[in-house]
Amino acid sequence: MEFAEYGIAPAANVQLVEPLPYFDMLALLAGARAVLTDSGGVQKEAYILEVPCVTLRENTEWVETVEDGWNVLAGTDASRIVAEADAAGGARRGHSARFGDGQAAARIAAIIREYEP
């Protein structure tokens, strides 16, 4: 993927990729040290996967991810984006279960089993 025509030259440890199928993207995200995005969906997925996120926007619909410290709004200022990206790869933070604990399916199955004849 070439971005030279846009004046973008990623650092050696940054991989730019074309859009990916959903599950391929989740697999990459799950193994990432941090993610930079303008996507609301990626912000929430990063939060759930406990991957620090730098959002390249001035606002977000997922304010909870910012409040919990997993997401930072860097806007479009290049120096701020670089600074936030450097900081995002640091120590992991605590994580709340604001969006659930991942056990909903097991709880639903247990309820259904209670009503089985």
C-alpha cells in the first residue's frame, strides 16, 4: 500500500493495510499494541479487546472508552497524534465491563435450560 502521493511515510514499526474483512481486522486488532482510527466501531472493539486506541477525531460517540482511559481523542494535529500514539503503547490500564463481561451467551443458555421440559 502506497501513501507517498499523500505525503504519508509511516514509521518502520507501523503497518498500513487496505481495508480488511471484519474477522481479519479483529484478529489484527487483538494482537495490536495500539490502534489509530477514525472509526467509531474500531474504538469500541479496541476497548472490548483491551487495546489502547488513539482516535483521529475531535469527538466520539463512545465517550465511555475515553472516560475509562482506553481511548484518547487526538484530533487531526500530526504532532499530537504522534505523541498520543507513543503514549498509547505503554502500560495497560484497568478495564471495566461497561459493555458486558462476555458471558451473556452462557447466561442465556442457562436460562433456556431452566425452561426445558
